[in-house]
Amino acid sequence: MSEPDPRIEIMELHEEFVQNVEKGSVRIRTLSILTIAVSLLLLASYFSQLVDPFVTGTRLVVVDLLDPLLLTLEVLLIAITFIWLYVGVVNYLFSKRMSSAIRAARAKEKELEGRIRKETTG
């Protein structure tokens, strides 16, 4: 019984690693898209609450919509939402770059496989 070629074992381990990275990339992309969607909805909601009293002229409902504490809280929530949006976009862009790197690694892997086959058969 012959011992397996170490080059083949390395390629198999590399393949397993790349598959795990690909799965992680899909998860990151999905999470990023979800984060972007939720943060955009929250941003629209908070922004409308902040602008509503100025646009409609409504000053009092149950609370004073121009209360400095309320306005400060709304501005803070908008800032947090922008941060959340930033994180989602950065994660999404990272996952896209990772996907391109994986495609490039796959192409090099195919090239290497072809050279190894030539060496073993030739």
C-alpha cells in the first residue's frame, strides 16, 4: 500500500478550508444585508419622528415633540443607527472582497491541480 502524496493531502486540506471560508462568507453577507435593511428602516423611522413636528406643525400630542430630552434621544438613536448601518456596509464589503479572493484562490487551485496532474502523468 503506497503512502498518499503529501501534495494531494495539502490540496484536500486547502479545499476543506476554502469551503469553510465560503460558508462563513455567505453567512456574513446574509447578516450584513439583514443589518443594512433593519438599520435603514430604523433610520427612516427615527428621522420621520424628528422631522414630523417641524413639517406638520404638530407640537403636542401626548408629549412635547420638541422637548430637548426627546430630541436628544432621537438624535442619539439616529447616530447609533448610522453606526449600525456603517458596520453592516463594512461587513458586506468585506464579504464581497472575501468572495473575490476565494474565486482567485479557486482559479489558482485549478491551475495547480493541472500542473500536478501533468507531473504525475508525464
